[in-house]
Amino acid sequence: MQDGILKSYIGGRYIDNPALPLADNFNPANGELLCKVQQAGAAEAELAVKSAEAGFAVWSEMTGAERGRIMNKAVSILRARNRELAELEVRDNGKPIQEAEVVDVLSGADCIEYFAGMAAGIHGEHFPLKGAFAYTRREPLGVCLGIGAWNYPIQIACWKSAPALACGNAMIYKPSGMTPMSAALLAEIYSEAGVPDGVFNVIQGSSSVARQLIADERVAKVSITGSVDTGKAIMKDAAGTLKRVTMELGGKSPLIIFDDADIEQAVSAAMLANFYTQGEICTNGTRVFVARSIHAAFMQRLKERTTLLKIGDPMHPDTQVGAQVSPSHAQSVLKYIDIGQSEGAVLAAGGQRVIVPGCEAGWFIAPTIFDQCRDDMRIVSEEIFGPVMSVLVFDDEAEVIQRANATRLGLAAGVFTRDLARAHRVVAKLQAGVCWINNYNITPIEMPFGGYKESGLGYENSLSAIDCYTQRKSVYVELTGVASPYA
Ligand SMILES: NC(=O)c1ccc[n+]([C@@H]2O[C@H](COP(=O)([O-])OP(=O)(O)OC[C@H]3O[C@@H](n4cnc5c(N)ncnc54)[C@H](O)[C@@H]3O)[C@@H](O)[C@H]2O)c1
Ligand SMILES: C[N+](C)(C)CC=O
């Protein structure tokens, strides 16, 4: 960034085009102008594709071990600069520093480290045949496009770029316009680590520049983290060139608490599943189903502990609930809180904007709990993406499974019970890509991450992501000659 203006990072350097329109980027906690961002257009998109093609030609010729060694240098730099990058993320997104310092950058670094270690082991298979054999080569796809959401900006950029680069691809990454800063620093760090120019490019701009890249036949794949509606629009656009797609989309996930659960643990999980990152997490367990016999005890502890949460300046080390990412997003969350009340849900905690001294321009929302919710309420069926929990009561296992699955979404689910047989029986029936037993929102890199139904397509993390960034070439090798039926 120069003179407060953030530009696209293409071919290993920032590309200046003073003719481009500028978008303001604010700190959501206090309204401070962080930078202006040059909104890339057709010329930058073209340059990004050409640079990525050139980067791909060099990177894909390296061995996996060579790529992994370079990626591991980026891991060291990320870890060494954790505090600085975490602070940047807090200013861009509004989340508490006590979260960003232990999750955002470090989980991104963990992901790069995991795939760096895997790069040398990406290979095909051998098939012995009669008088012949066959083998497969696992080849990179080429130029991949990554599109990010604003809630975990650097983590999402790492989750997409790490498997892509380990497999030998080049990437053009478009961060959300709301949180454009950390992806640019990630690009600088990859360059400093020795990733060749053009292998990881960051294009700054709106959905229109992303759409131009999706339409481009030289781009082999698009991986999007965003809302379901955006995923559907991208899938339509990607169909024009039959691009491969990975989609990490929205959720309205159930957290089921059975009558034998440890109530204190279940309350901890319900709070983490709704109030971490001020509720702006795709996997959040926003439909909390509680067994009728423990409902009163659960609600009592939930309310007591929720009122203790510290809402405040995200940069303060004690703050546990930061600012919503933008005024318009906060207003959408507050609208849902109004809808919940008009639908007849009982407001058990929160429900209002909180003015934080020193951060008066920020939009902070008190962690909100609705009790006595019904499945047909909009607050129960629509993704809010803010600190709003809906509590629902259930009577038996079959009923709660049916209600948990009664949605077009299927990103995640949680089950709390001391009965192991019940836990596995219920999880087997839940229509969700990621399930937790006696915990919530834990996403180790070793575990595939992806949604069922309209929550997604394909996987991030784990060995599964390698499949999403490679293609197999089957090679048949004749050893005994052509058996020709022709004269
Ligand atoms: N499943 C996951 O891993 C995951 C993680 C984080 C967020 N999310 C979801 O993301 C949503 C919140 O993030 P958001 O508001 O940034 O989402 P969004 O869908 O509005 O935007 C996501 C990205 O897509 C781009 N975009 C929007 N329309 C586009 C189009 N037609 N073509 C190409 N690009 C387009 C945006 O510029 C942005 O970079 C929530 O629904 C949340 O559940 C999912
Ligand atoms: C944070 N993350 C990407 C694991 C889940 C979605 O917000």
C-alpha cells in the first residue's frame, strides 16, 4: 500500500492505475478510514490471467518438495508476523484481537504448513493389467480463481491458496471488498518466501471483476466462500466454460443438546457457536435444540453467562464481542431481531445495539438469545450471520433429527450427549457436511470441510482438497503389441 491506496498485487508487485475508481475501506469499530482501494477492471483482470499463466509455467515445473520448501518459508513469516497481521485483521473486520491473535493468521499458517508437507506426496497410481499396465498422473488444473468472504479474510485466503499452490496451480485471489487488506499482505509474504511472480495474485474489486475472470476460458477453476445466492450465481456463470467449482456457502446449522448432556459444556458450546466473531461464522449452530427436561436449567446458565460477555473496542485484550462488519450488515441483524420479536419468540438476552465508549461510530450488537422459537420463524430458518441464537425445545430423538434436517442448508451440526451410541446414531442421520460431538466450531486442517445440500460443493482442507485442485490423467501402456482385427 502506498499513500493510503491499496492496489491489486499482480505478477509479484502492486499495479498502479490512477484512472481506476477508488472504494473507501473503513474500520468497522470506529469508522476510521483505513485505506482507499483501487477497483480493478478489465485491464487488471487480463494482466492477472497472463501473470498467473506465466507463474503457473514456472511453478508447475518444480517438484512438490521444492514447492513445499518455499511454502514453509511463508509459514515461518506468517507466524513471526502474527500479532501485526492479527491487528490488521481486527481493524479491517471488527473482530476481537483475543480471537484474531490465536485463530485467524495461525490457522492460515497451519493450513499452508499442512499442504506444504503434502506437496511432495501428491502422485498418481499404478494399475497392473494383462500385457499392459496403466498409471495415472495427478496434474494441476492451471490458473485457479479464489473468491473470499469478509469474516475470516486471511484464513480463507490461506485455505484456498495452500492446496492450490501445493498441487502446482497458480491463483488469482479476490478478497471481499469489505476486508481487502490481509490478502495483499499474504501475497507479499508468498513473494518474500520465494513463490515465483504470478503464482499468487490478488485482484481488488467488486463482483464484476470476479465475473470477468469466471467467464475467462483460461481460468480452470473457481473456489468461492460466500453466501448461497452468490454461489448459485457463480455456478451459472462458471457453466459457460464448464469450470470446476468449489463452493463454501452459508448455513443455518443445528446444535442438539440431549437430556444427559453436561449442561455447563453445552452452554459453552452454544455460546461459542453463536457469539464467537460476533456471530459472523458460516458454521454457527444458530438453531439450538434443547431437550425439554433440561431446558430451564440450560436457559438459566446460558443467560447468566451470556450477560457476562465483554462487548467493547475489538483492540482491547479483554473484548469478547467486537463490531459487526458494517453498518448495513448490523442493520440487517437488528432487523432480524425485530422480526423475531414480531414472530412471537421470547427475547431472553440482548436484542439491541450497544454504544461502546471511544468506538461510537461502530455497530456493536449485544449477544442475543431468543427462547421458545418455532421452526417456521424466519429467525430460525434464515441465515442472520450475527450474534443471534434461537432456542427450540424437543421431546425425542427422531423428532429432533427430522427438524434439524428440515432445511435446504447443510453446512454443520453439533450433538451434545454422554451416550456415545446415541451420538453416533444421530450424527449418521444428520444432513450436514461437518458434525461435532460434544464440541462445536472446531475445524482442524486434517478434517475435510464442506457442506451438504445448498451449503456447498467440494472440500477445503485435508487430503480431499487435493482432489479439488488436481486432475487425473490416465495413461495406458501397451507391452505386447496391438491386437488388430484388420487385414
Ligand atoms: N462455508 C464457508 O466456509 C463460509 C465461510 C465464511 C462465510 N460464508 C458465507 O459467506 C456469507 C457472508 O459473506 P459475504 O457477505 O462476503 O458473502 P457474499 O456472497 O456477499 O460475497 C462473497 C464474495 O463473493 C463476491 N461476489 C459476490 N457476488 C458475486 C458474483 N455474482 N460473482 C462473483 N463474485 C461475487 C464478493 O465480492 C465477495 O468477495 C455468509 O452466507 C456465510 O455463511 C461461508
Ligand atoms: C471460519 N470458517 C471459515 C472455518 C468457517 C466459516 O465462517
